[in-house]
Amino acid sequence: MKKRPKSKIAIRANPEWTTEMIAEARPAKEVLPKLFGARAAAAMLKPRGRPKSPESKVAISLRLSPDTLARWKATGPGWQTRMANVLRESV
């Protein structure tokens, strides 16, 4: 299969960099301070997702009888937290 020749438009739009062009290049944060400035860099370093809880929890696997689990779930949303509280109080 023959390679297609590069179009002249693509060559003009994105020429190969010469030594002079490299010497004149400036950092992106100088050219586009709103996009690459200190604030933008700080925002990009900001951690994503949910913040860490001071009381971290540990995931476990627990086998319960179906009727016990059904009764806890029947108490409505937050049943896992309520179960954890009951277990904490019993210790």
C-alpha cells in the first residue's frame, strides 16, 4: 500500500519546527495565562471525588440469613448505618 502524500494545507497549518522556532517558543502559562496560569494549575491538582472521612470504614463480607437481612432493609434507607451503630453499641 502506497503512502498518501501530505497535503500542502496540513503542511502549512502544522509546519515542522525549526531551531529558530524552538528558540522563540514561550511557556504555555505565559501565552495563555487564564488556561495554564497558577490558578488553573492549582485547580488541576485539586483532588477529585468524595473527601476522605475522618472515620474511615472497612469493607467486609458478611453472610446473614435472608430473613434477618430483609428485616434490616425493611427499615428503609440508611439501614446499613443503623446496623453498624447497633454492632458498635453491642461491643
